[in-house]
Amino acid sequence: MLTAMLTKPGTIELHDVILPEPSDGELLVQVKAALTCGTDLKAFVRGHSLIPTPRPFGHEFSGIIVDKGKGVTKFRIGDSVMAVHSAPCLVCGYCRRGLFNLCDKIMSTKVLGSFAEYVLLPRHVVGQNVFRKPENLSFKEAAFLEPLACVVHGMAGLGIKKGDTVFIIGAGPIGLLHLILARAQGARVMITGLEKERLKTAKKLGAERICDPASAAEGTREFSGGLGVDYVFECTGQPAIWEVAVDYVRRGGTVILVGGCRPDTTVTFNAERLHYDEITLKGTFHFTPDDVKQSQLLLKNGKIDVQPLISGTARLKDIQQTFMKLVSGDGIKYAIVP
């Protein structure tokens, strides 16, 4: 089978590898759609600690089961499925505390390689995070399960409600997914970013206000009636943006740090502001099985529309050129269809 390998930052190569056979509890899935994402783009541009090279590339996908190992009774060959690429071990100290996204093994046992003709799903993923794809959902839309679960996790427990003000920093795929979910909860949303086309998409998705980053401070004051917004979602992973994110939120507000910075990065915040204005800083990472289930229901029941985030379709042989488009700011997410 053909699989895309990220051999080093900036270089993706197609390799012809042996088609794997599923062992007990495993599924072999023919990939029908695999999506590009911000983490993939970071790995392509500058490398990523969670995607070492050389390594099979890609982790957002959907497809059709073509083979299964012994003991798999929940699924049949021929089933169309949507899945994520990881699942917790359920036995480590973090799992026993219900912190499944922080599982000791969740990153070391994740599946990479969905930019390929087939992907092998291990037992722990099959048991927790694979679902049948409903007929009303395209394979491209179903492949949003993983990034949507990340967004659901970061917004869980915040209690965003109708009329709340939300400021999203970064109009990339994750920022736009935050916009879609925040609007679904009735929030008023303002968003900033560098790419004009993405901001146009944000407007179509329901953003009440879009702005240039240089006018963010003034814009959030006007948008919130002078108080500052209730919630800020930082989706760029830029240390300098992390630091100024607290300037946009009201007293008692919450800043959610979504975008991951480079390893060994340090940031500085105004301690007086955090303390006396009771600002909450919340880091967020990955997702739990419950987040995946909720995301699957959102997609299945048509509660959100992710179709506007798909900028186009490309063949596997064109994946290098597709990522070069993203580097230049052309598009939001592309569906790679092997």
C-alpha cells in the first residue's frame, strides 16, 4: 500500500509498504478521507515533538473496514467508520483519576499514518473511539471527529451560554471550530487572524465581528461594552500572543490556551492582573473518550456544519503540494482522498 512519510520538515515522500494484517482486536481501515490539520502543518514546517521524523503522517480520517482481527464483534467488514487516532490505557494513575486525556501512554500508543491507502487501528482505539459513520455524513465530514473532539474538550465545563462574549485569536481550523461551537451555544463571537479569506469564512460561520490583530484591544473593548470579553480562546501557539491574551478578558473572565507553543517555551503574565481581577488561565490538551462521543453526536445529528472548513480535495500523490498551499496561507483544511 502507499503511505505518506514525513521524512523531515518540509519533505513528504510516498512509500510503498506491506499491507498490515490486523491482530486480535484490531481493524484494518481503507482510508476514504484524511484531513490536513494545524499540528500536521507545524510538523511539516518546523518539526513537532509529538510527530518525530521519519514517520507515517496524518491522523484525522474516516474510511471503510476491510479486515478485522479475532475478537472484534462490534464491527463488520464493509462498515463505514469514523475514528480518532488515540485512546487512554484506562489503568495508569491519570486514567484512574478520570484524566483520560493525560494518560501516561496516550501519546506513545497513538496511530499516525492516515495519509495512506489503509490504516491499522489497534485494540485500545477500536474498543473506545471507533464509530459507525452515519449515511447522512460524508467521509470528509466524518474525518472531523478528531479535531472536533479537541475543541469539545477545551470548551467542556466552561458553561458558555447565550449572550456571552467570546474572542478567538487565530482563524485557522481549530479557531474556526471554536467559532462554530461557541455560536451553537448562543455566544457572540469576535475573531482575529492574518488571512483575509479565513476571516471571510469566519463571518459566514456567524462571527459577529472580525478584526486585524493590531486592533484587537480596541475591538474587544467595543465588542464587550468596555468590560472585556467573557472568554478568550488563544489558538495560535505564539508565546507573545499567549501573554497579551489576558488583556482582552474582563475581570473574572477566562483565557483558554489552545495553541501549543514550542517545547521549552516560557511566557510571562501580569501577576497583579491575574490576582486582583481573578483571571482564570486554562490550558487544554487532546480529548477524552466522552469528548469523542459528544463530537460524534454533534456530527451525526447535524448540530454543526463543518463543510465550509474544507477548502478542497487532493490525491495522495499531491500531498506535498497541498501542504505547500497551506504554508502560503491558501485554504483552511484539505481532504486527502487516496
